[in-house]
Amino acid sequence: MTTSDTANTETIGEMMKPFDLRTIEKDIRNLWDQKEDASEEKKATSTRACVSNLLVYEDEEDEMSSLAESIIDVTQHHPCRVIVMSSKANALQDKLEAGVSAVCSYVPGRGKQICSEQIMVKAEGKAVARLSASVMPLFVSDLPVNLWWRGVLVDAQPFSGLLGCSDRVILDSSYSNRPTAFLSVLASLARERFKEVAFSDINWSRLTQLRSHLAGLFDVSDLLVYLKDLSKVSIEFPFSAADQDLPAPQAMLLTGWFMSRLNWGLTEDILRSKTGATILKFLRGEHEITVEMTPSNKLENQDLRLTLTMADSTGWQEARIVVNRNYAHNAIETKLETPTICWLKNVARYEMPTESELILSELEILGHDVIYENALECAAQIIEKM
């Protein structure tokens, strides 16, 4: 059973009304009065819960249905006051509207509901410029403010205003028209707002299981002798028409992760091969590491293939690890060859998390995700040199 099967959305009166704080507050009170009356009739219990403010901005109206499903999934595990915003800056008239609803999830076997309140706010024309200021009084005081920006990032209202009142900003770098180049912009934002705002990228969250798998490989005792002599990392990623002059954002974030975790220093040697591969040179002390990122027409969707080549201090004993994240087969396939282990193959189950699962994983992080921010900063350093 999916989360959506155990939850429902209830509304009061007309969905949208002219924006007025007193009207919104009255509608919220009426909403919970109605919920209490309904609970008494059904002899069930409805519990109003809120652990944070979740601001959600969506700039595509046709995506609202999928967003509604994601919000239901999120609030079942993270009850909060949800403020959903959308805007049309190029509308002919200036208009600001709001509507109140409840998002309720049934607790299986207990005959009760956990309910979160949702406020929908739509701005058109010049009202877009005051959207952020309009929603601020709707926050539940003394609770964290998380902004889920579900669209293309723009350095203007309402993003700039919402950024100033948020504790965490969650976005998806793959939404950008140039997702890899956008990483540099995101790193700059993170530097400027480090003390006030923690940033999360769900495109990075999609790499969590793969990163955990890669880190776990070096728990194998036979590989420990090779790790310090890692000489080459090859990353193959699906070809994309976006950012053709740069590697895919997940490949770049993985490279930034290696660079930050293993203390690699980037050299000035950045090359492009005839096949479109980007070749980078790093130094760790006097040891040189090559990273080669190559687009492939044979890989699809979220597929990634990494090859780690290592040699011990003699230069003769070489180990090779091939890790393939196969999206269609829901698997992470690993092949390992060392002088003591000859082509050991392992297949681990892998399922790409849903959007709501990715959001929930980010909401569980308290404070800054330092590993992500370090990887992002390293990726930005590379991009700025390309």
C-alpha cells in the first residue's frame, strides 16, 4: 500500500479567495472545528500536528497534481504547516489569492488521523513581487522554515525574499536549463548564506546509496592497501543535450565528493578528448590521480558507471573495481579484481527514491550537510576552471 492510499485531502468552502490574513486565520479555525465535529460523529480521533513550516514553490501549473501527491507523502511522516505558492509574473491583472485545506493521514490500525494544514497562495502580475512578504505572517512561530523550491531558480522575487526567511532551502539542480553550470551558482549562494541558510540538492540525494556503496567497498581488507594509491577514476554518464560542454551534474558532484573526502588538489590540467570526455588531473602529495568523465549513449536515465583503477606501491599489483548503477534493473552491480580476488561479482538491490522520499531525507538533516557542501564547493572549483 502506498502512502497515498492511506491519506486524503479535505477542504472548506471555496478553494481560493482574495488574500486576507484575517480570512485565512478564520478559515483555519473553521477547518479544525469541522475536523473535530467530524471526528466525534465517526468516533475517531484527529490529531493536529506541526513540527515545521514547509514552503513549497511550484512554477508549473501542470505539475500541481504530482506535487499534491508528494505533499501527502511528506506530511504523513513530517507533519507541518504547508504553504504552497505559485506565480504568473506575466499575467495581465494583479491578483493574490489563498485557500486553506487539511492534509490528513490515517494511522493504520489505530483509527485516528494525523492532520497537517495546507495554505495555497497564488500570485499574478505585480503581486508576485510581494508574494514572499505576504506569506511570512502565515508561519507558525518558533518552528523551522524549510523552503522546497520546485522549479527553475531565479535571482529575483519571490526566491530572494523567501531565501531571507528560510532555515533550509531544498532544490533540484537537474531542473536548471544548464544543471552543471548551475552548481557553481549554487555554491556561491551557499558561501554567501552559510551562517543563515543550509542548502540541499535532491540531485545529490539521489547519489546517497551509490556513495555509501563505494565507501563500503574499502571496508574489504584486501583493498585497503590499494586505496592510498588510487590512480584513476572513470565516470560514465548518460548523454544529455543540456550542458554538452560540461559533464553531467551527478558526475561532477561525485568528483567533488572524491576530491573533498580524499584531499585531492586540482591541477591546471583540464583536457577534452575527441570522444567528449573531460579529463582532470589531481594531486595528493606527489601522487597523481586522473579523473575521466565520459558521456555515453549506452546509458539511460539515472545510470552511472564508475571504474576505479589502483596500483600498490610497487606499481605492478593492480586492482580494478567497476561499479554500475543500473536504473532499469534496480541494481548496483560491482565487479572486483585484485591479485588475490579474481573478478568477484556482487549485485545489490537499488531503487531510485521517489521525490517525497528524497525530500523527507533532507528534512531529517539538522543544520548544514557538510559533506554535500564540501563536495559542491569542490565541484564549483572545477567548473570555474573549465
